[in-house]
Amino acid sequence: MLSIQNLSYRIGARTLLDNVSVNIPSGRRVGLVGPNGAGKSTLFRIITGELAADGGEVSFIKGASLGFVRQDMPEDDTPILDVVLAADAERTALMKEAETTEDLDHISYIYERLNEIGAYDAPARAASILAGLGFSEAAQSSPISTFSGGWRNRVALASVLFMQPNVLLLDEPTNHLDIESMVWLENFLMRYRETLVIISHDRDILNKTVDHILHLDNKKLVLYTGNYDAFERRRAERLMNQQALHEKQIAQKAQMMKFVDRFRAKASKARQAQSRLKAIERMDIVDAVIAERVTAFSFPEPNEMRPPLIRLENVDAGYIEGKPVLRRLNLTINPNDRIALLGANGNGKSTLIKIISGRLAPMAGEIHKSAKLKIGYFAQFQTEELDIALTPFETLRAAMNEPSEVKVRAMLSRFGFDKHKADTRVGELSGGEKARLLFCLMSFDAPHIMLLDEPTNHLDIDAREALMQALNNYSGVVILVSHDPHLVECVADQLWLVADGKCAPYDDDLVAYRKLVIRQRRVEREKQKQDASKPSAPDKSAADPQKEAERLERLIADLAQRKHLLEGEIAQCFSAPNDPKRLKHLNDAHAQLQKETEAAEAELARMIETL
């Protein structure tokens, strides 16, 4: 399906890919992994044609379709459901052509092809994908221009999933997804039967959705069979064997050099010494195993404090359109608590974090804190607030208000910044290095509570393991919002569920929560199917008349389009050999659509009178 042969790519004097080759057969599910900066996203951009390689070629089998998340989402008033539907270029073109062509033979072909590609089921399928990624029914009808960049990325992801390409490329698709949407995406990818290549630093999704791991490191590609855990085991065995061979060859070389050094000056042995020296030069010394040194870092230890550290009493927070996001919170945080917040995006997890940190004032109720309490706060958006013209040393020195250079550099060294990196401008740091700088900034004064809002987005798998170890070695309170289930399971010993304006302890484990999410999504899908089959409006007393009128207008337009397509199929029956059963079925379906249209038009007329 996908063939990469002798591919090379350089950026300036730096080589990212050095004559790499790999063949990925149809239906193979591959996780592309490697350290940050190794060139994974660059390889994707070469495969899609966005970048030109310096050598080699990328090819697909004939007729293959390639899908990847595009960055050029429209910023107009197009409803996001229509944006997703437009991703199927063939369906869009055929639907448009069906409205204008008058050639009966061509109309027959159009309707036949629309049936083949499932065009009539497309709106329901697109709506289901959007719902899975967190878009409510109302949001699906909203213009894409009203959504933030993160939500537009979800629309782009929904578009490529809707396309169902033969080769699907996904680069960190779980970034900025909540656990609910991640659970849905995992299940979608587990059912996906085409070729999949996914870049991810989430070991859970790699373990569940792929059957091969393609490892990019030191400019080379190596393909392993199995999921990520199997890859780790096999690679460890390979590196151990490589190290043993390397040490054996080094010992052999040392022995040969002893002979050369001993007899080089003796005329009788000079020829043999020169022969050994040439043999040494020809020896194929295997690469030494250099451990991927992910700089381990450590958080300063806080002073002990008596419980409780924080107590919230009847707190309301985060008003939206006059209503609080969270209501009547009664929570207590004690020393040594390790809490992970669960809940869909928009339910108030970040609002709760901001309330605890003091960055957001409560709208009602009281918050009691210990007088000497120190709180460290990490949020991914803070990387955008760093001054890119300063160095990490200058940034931390200003934050610490510390004249001693030694103390500032000592703190930076705890987070892996040697003198060179500490004196490099922030704008030249990688995403992972900026994240480590934020960890340093939020913890230099040894906080008693660390609030972490999506701390792993720019960390590769090994760096995530280093963060997990650092958090487990830290004796203070950790309150975590993360879409990384592995981090949550390894760090947190309490789960709090934020939903329906409340926050309460969740007494089961993360596995049970994921099953709960799957059940809830299944119920929601069934309800959407039932609602979609009803032409009449829901209870008018509970609906906004203006929004309900708009919904009815969209429904009538959809029914009209479906009738138009059906009429084309009926016309096709008369131009082809007569099939009475099919003709009766089509006429019955047309009559049903007509009934639904009349009911919707009558309801709309009543709604217009109300307005």
C-alpha cells in the first residue's frame, strides 16, 4: 500500500533521514515513534508531498487514497457538519452535478455512484463522528468561524476520519482531546480496516490500535511487529545484544592494538604490526548503545503543613451566559492527596484548577487556605506567554528574584538545563524543553500543591515516564488534568469527576470510567438516531422558537434534497428494464418523505406565527 525506498532528507547541514526504506502493506496498522525532533512529522510531510525529499521515493498502490489532517480549515460561516461533508470531494461534486445536469443517462450514473459510496448515509455518519469528538447537535450546525483553534483541529480530524481513506496518517490526534473523545477515537481506530500510520506519544492508544511499530531514531527506520509494549521488549533485547557485540569488538580491537604497540618498532614484526593495524581500520565496529538520555528532573520538596490545605464551601465558579459552570462546590484538599480530574472538555476541569490556584475568584461561597500555602500551576498555554527573546537563565532569575547565579543555575540543572541550554534563547527551545522550563518556573519555591493542566502535550513517551517518576518522588499534593491514561493511573490515587456543574469523588477506577463513557456515547448515538427519524419538532415549551424554526428549515431542505435524489432513481427505473418491486419500494419511500415534508412545513408555519 505504502512504499518508502532509499529516502533521505536534510535540513541545512543536519540529516534527519538517511537512506531509509520500509514497505507498509494494505491494512497494516503502524505506530510511528521516536524521540522529539527525530523527524516523524517531517516524514509525514514528505509522504503527503508537502516536502520534497533529497533522495529516494514514496509510492502508493494504484488507486489508493491518502488522508491526513489538514491545517487549512475555512474560517467562514459554513456549519461544521457541512465542512466535514465537503471533505468527500466525490460526493460533493456528484451532489452538485445532480442538481444541474439534464442528461438522463448521466443522471442514472450519478445516482448509481451515490448509492455505491453511501452518499445518503453520509450526513448521519458525519454527525456521529463529530458527536464522538465532542460536538453537540447544536454545535454541529454552528459556523466553523465561531470555534477556537483547538476545536477547529477536531473538525479537521473529523473530516479525515469521514473520508475513510485507504491510507490514513494521524499526527498526535489525541492532543487536546478529553478522555471521553479519546475513548471514542480509540474505538474508531480499532474498527478501522484500512492502512493506518499514527504518530503518538500515548502508549495506551499505541497498545490498543496498532499491530506494528515503526521506530525512527538516529536517521534510520526499523519496523517491529506488535504493539508498543512488545516493541519496548524487543528493542531492549536488540540493544542488549548490540551492546554485547560492541564490547566484544572493542576488546578484540584492544588486544590487536597491544600487538601493534608492542611490535611496531621491531623490524622482524613490523610487517605483521602493519597488517594488524590495517585489519583494525577495516573492522566494522557496531554502534555503541547510547541510552536515550531523557533528562530526569526532580521537584523541590515542600515543607510539611497541617491539614486541610484548602477547603471550598458552597463555591460557584466560571459564569457562562449568566450561569455558573460549577455550582456549590464542597471540597477538601489534604497533604499527600494525588487527584486526577475526569470529565469532558467544557465541563469545568480547568475552571476548578483556576479556582484552586487563585487565578479565578469564586462568584459565590468561600475558599479557606493555609496562610503559608504555596501553589504551583502548570498550563500548556503558558508556553505562549514565555518571552522568546530571553534565555531560561534570565527567565528563571527574574522569577526567583535571585542575585546568585549559582542558585539559579542549580535549579535549572534539576530540570535538565546545562549551561549551554540555560543560555539558549527560549524561542530556540523545543516544545519539550519549554515544558521543562515551565515545570521549573512553577516549582522553584517548593510548592505544597502542584496543579497540572495537560502537562504532557509536548513530551515524548520517555519524557512522560521521567515526569511520572518525578511526580511520584514528590511528596506534595498533585492535582492533575491529563488525557494520558498511563500518567493518570501511575500518579493519581483519587479520581474526581467534573460533570453537570458538580465535582465529586469517582469511586471506581479509570477502566470503569472508560466503560461508562462508552455506554453513555452509545446511548447518545441511539437517541440521535431516534431524534433524526422524527420529522416533528420536540416539545415547544422547552425549545427556543428561533432555533427550532432554523432546525425545521434545515430539515425541510434535507428532505427536499432526498426527494430530488429519489425522483432521479424513479426516473432511472423507467429508462431501465422494469423492476416492479424496486419501483414500489421507491414510490413508498417518496410518499413517506412527502409526509415528513408536509409535517415539517406545517410545524414551521406554526413556529413562524409564534415568532
